[in-house]
Amino acid sequence: MLEIKNLHANIGNKEILKGINLKVNAGEVHAIMGPNGGGKSTLASVLAGKEGYVVTKGEVIYNGKNLLELSPEDRAREGIFLAFQYPVEIPGVSNTNLLKTALNEIKKYRGEEELDAMEFLTLIKQRMKIVELDQTLLSRSVNEGFSGGEKKRNEIFQMAVLEPKLAILDETDSGLDIDALRIVANGVNKLKSKERATIVITHYQRLLDYIVPDVVHVLYNGKIVKSGGKELALELEEKGYDWIKDPKELIEH
Amino acid sequence: MSSTEVNQIEELANKEYKYGFVSEIDADSLPKGLNEDIIRQLSSKKNEPEFMLEWRLKAYRHWLNMQEPNWANVHYQPIDYQEISYYSAPKKKPQLNSLNEVDPQLLETYEKLGISLDEQKRLSGVAVDAVFDSVSVATTFKEKLSELGIIFCSMSEAIKNHPELIKKYLGSVVPYTDNYFASLNSAVFSDGSFAYIPKGVRCPMELSTYFRINAANTGQFERTLIVADEGSYVSYLEGCTAPMRDENQLHAAVVELVALDNAQIKYSTVQNWYPGDKNGKGGIYNFVTKRGACRGVNSKISWTQVETGSAITWKYPSCILQGDNSIGEFYSVAMTNNYQQADTGTKMIHIGKNTRSTIISKGISAGKSNNSYRGLVKVGRNAENARNFSQCDSLLIGDKCGAHTFPYLEINNSSAQVEHEATTSKIGEDQIFYLNQRGISTEDAIGMIVNGYCKEVFKELPMEFAVEAQKLLSVSLEGSVG
């Protein structure tokens, strides 16, 4: 589904990604871990097409298409969903309005029939249950006055409505207490399917107790320096990131 | 703002004014220039009674001794008042028995504007007193309204048929000595709308007038007067578009509202005069005096305006809260783009006891435009327990535009409670990217963010007008940001 080949990217003149190689198949859950400043969020932003990130080398093939040539909205319409680390507030725009517009834009792009108000309402009522979302959040302005937990839950709710092919969760666990973490993780698990791939970006192993990854990658200094099964996450938890940074350790593996 | 967005802005800015067309209808105009003789001719062309001519002449003589105001935060070349023709009427005066007899080209113009009278009649139940240039050509729903004793007609008709009401109320809120443009208007006003709602009557439909400037070099001097007698209610809609012109066109309207005991007037405007081209050439000068008097106890006047057009807007719909417990409200969205300049706001004058006022102003500046909010809250010595809440927000799109806020407070009673909040923000790239990432294009994203920002004002508009306002804002945004 997604193949990243030797991806280099800059912010300004600073190279952040220094040759990423990654292959994600449909149905898989990949965790990307690593210390702060390693390039995890940059990778998410580059995949989503955020302004200000310049790809200097390499390519990204997504379902046979050159992803880097697509506008951010077309990437979304092609099925890429980014759950933001810091979801922004949009005053006066209701959550429902945003979702209905987004869903119908995506459907239009794909040549599918748009949902009318009733169909849409039925759909969101059903999807709200996935993240135990309070109904009052629907009519409120997007993320305005939401607690940290509500914002993250809202991201996963949007994901449940838009049904992406590739979901990228950027530090979705940050700022969540253990109950909220469980609810959000359960939501992600319920949305797991054979057609959908998920990339979970996280600093801590704790989220991976709930969302069990098929593959764990360690992103350090702009490169994936280590990949392994779910036990790699536990090893990282135990030893910290320092052993990854030790070049001798790297050679051994 | 990113480079792609800037490109989009530029591309969209090049779109032509959507309503820029000129109808070819022979106009019967007075020669250019202004003097007592012109005013006499104007009055006689309109078959006005003597008292009206006298009033016009008094206003003109007063105007001659006045100075054009220069305190507003707007800049323009001096206006040559002798270069303006003060009267223009469609030559083929249609009979008003039915719409079929109205000049077909005129009807076509309405069609282009999307305000077909037939459609309005059939679908929305809105009575439209359409002002084409200076003379009313069609009035609908008159019979239904007259059953309730409601008078809704052109100002010219009102002067002829209801002189007692005109004598009593015309100039009673905005006297002919009020200000430079109001005095000019009093001297030369061509036509406008008049509404009178009798005691205890709730007007069953939104009263509406569409204005349209047509003949070149013809200043528009509309005069509107709405009187809501005791315990009555009326909602009035004003909306306008204008054809493309090279010369600047002066528009100096006066609107007066009078609310007696327990009466309520809701006045909504969607203003879309031609703003000039993308280089700032042409466009309407909109120097308007709008004022409402809450004369009776428990009376209420609400102004809601969505201002997107005009090269220059100079406009402060105000409320004089004279009756005890009376309420004044001002809800405004003012959007400027390219080289537009707007200096707009309100005045809330608290005179009676327990009077309350609310001001919600949303300014949006794009392109190289300048947008100023200017508001006065005045609490008189005897206005016990007066309360005011003001909120003035400015939204900037791009980095070449300006937003300014000039709040004035004059409080002469210590029991007053006055609150003022002001914010200035820019449309965030983060907000746009967030919506992009959900599959929404940048153009739609900006439209969505701006409409969200204006929501508090739009919800004050009557339903059908709110939809129109949102569309208008999107059209105006097309020319600015995408």
C-alpha cells in the first residue's frame, strides 16, 4: 500500500529525514518509535503534505501513485488520514459541518454518491459509539474548548467516519490519562481491518499495550535504525533509547 | 500564507465582479449640477407637495454652509458635486397593474440578479418594493399588507398619499442638519421606501427592497423611513448589487427608524455595491446615515448588516435608546478586499433608564484593503442602569491589509455597565492544513473558516437572507483568497 524509498526532507535548510525506507501493507499496524527530534512527526507531516517541508530526495508510492505529487486534500481523498498531535480549533465551524463537508468531498472525488442529511446523521450516530463520544461535541465548534482527551477522541471519531485506507496517528497517546488512552486505543482497534493500514507514531511503549503492532520501527536521527516485532517495543521500554544510539549496538544487529 | 495560496488568491482576485453588467434603459435625467433650480425641477418632476420642496430647500441651504467630513479612516479624491446628475428615472414608466406590464428588460435585469419578483412572490412570501435607479417600478403584496393597515410603498407615494405621517416623522431621527451627506440627501433624495406598521400589528412577512444603481454618473440618494407604532413588529430586508462602472458613484442614503412603545424593528442589510476593480478603479462611495430611535418604552431596534461591496463605506447604523427599558442591537460583518476601504460601526446612545445595547462587529480584511470599526457608546446622565456589551473582532487574510478599531465611550452615569472586547486574528495555516487533511480544498477551507467566524452575526439574519449572505461572502472571498 505504502512504499517509502530513501526519503530525504528538509525544514528550511535543515535536513530532518535522511533516507527513510519503509513498506506498509494493507491490514498491517506499524509502530514508529524513537526519541524526540528524531523525525517522527516530520515523517507524518511529509506524508500528509504539510507546507514548509521540502522533499529533497526519494519517493513515496501510495497505492501505485506518486504521493508527493498530490495536494494535501487529494491525499486525504485518496484515503490518507492524519490524526493530529495538536488538533486545531476552528471557531464557529461545527464538528458535524466539517465532517459532512469532508465526507462528501471524499465521496465526490471517488465518484461515489454523496450522503444526504439523514444518511449522514445515521452514520455519525453509529460511529460515535466507537470512541464513546459525547453527543454534545457534535454540534460544538471543531475542537473549541475541548479537553485534551476530547480532542484526541474527536480525531479517532473523524477517522471512524472518513474510513481511511491509511491512518497515521501522530502521538495520539500524548496528554491522555489511562482511561482516555484505553478508549482511544479501543477505537483504533475496532477500526482495524484487512483493507486498512495504520501507522502509530509514539514516544512511549504504553500505547502499544493496547494497539498491538505487527512491526515496530525505531526512527533516530532521520533514519529508521531498527525494525522488529512487537517485542522490540518492550525492549526499548526496558533499555531506553540510548542503546539504539550506540553505534556498536547498531553494528551488532 | 504559502506561495500556492498566494497564487490562488491572485488567480481568484482576477475574476470579474459577478453583477457587473449595465441595463440599457433610456433614462430621463436632470442635467448635471446642483442649485435651487435643480431642486425645484426635481420636486416638480415628482409632483411633490409644497412642504416637501420647502424642506428640501432648507436642507440645501444648510448644506451649502457645511464642510465635508474628513475624520473617517478612508481616502478618496474630492467629489465634484456639480458633476453629478441628481435625478434619473426610467423613461418607459410601467403601469403597475401587473408584472406583465413592467419593461421586459427591467425584469431581465432582476432575473440576472436572481431576484425575479414572480419567484419571490411565489416562493418566499417576501413583499418586494423594487427600486430601479430612483423610481419604484413594482410593488407587490400591497393588498395583503393594506388589509392589516400596513403601509409599504415608495417614499414618493408616501409623500403624496400620507403627508401627515411624512411631516411627523421624516427628519425626526436624522434631521436635515445632521451631517454633510444627510443634508445633501435631504435636499435631493430621489426615492426610497416607506413603511408604517399600525398599533399592535405584527407584520406577517419580511419587507424587502432591492436597490440598484444604473445610469452612469447618477448619484443615488435613497431615503427610507420605517415607523413601528405601539406594540407592532416589523422585519425589513435591504439588499443591493450594482453594475460595473469606471467613474466612482456616490451613494448617500438616509434610513430612519422609529419604534414607539413596545414596538420592535429588525433591519437587515446585505450590501454588495460594486467595489471597484482589482486595481481599486471605480466602485461605489457609500456614505450612509442610518439611525433608529427607540422612542417608546420597551422598544427594540436591531441592525444586522453584511457589508461586502463598495469602494468606500462610511456607515454607522445607530440607536437612540430614549424609552425606558429599550434595547439596541448592532450585528455586523464587514468584509473588504483589494483596495476597498470601510469605516463602519455604530452609535448606541443611552438616554432612558434600564436601556441595553449589544454590539457584535466582525471585520474581515483581505488584499490591500483597510477595514475600521468605529463605535460610540454614550450613556446619558439620567440613563440609570444602562448596560452595553461590545465585541469587535478583526480577521486578517494576507499581510497587506489593515484592521483598525476605534471604540469611543462617554459615560455620564455611574450605574452604567459597559464591556468591550476586541480581538485580531489571522487565518491560520494550521487551520487550513487541518481542513485540507480532511479532504477539503483551500478555497472551501477559507470559506468555512470565515463563515464560522461570522456565525454570531449570520444567525441574526432572517433564514433566506442568511443563506444569501453566506453565498455572497463566498463570492466575495473568491475575489480575495479562494
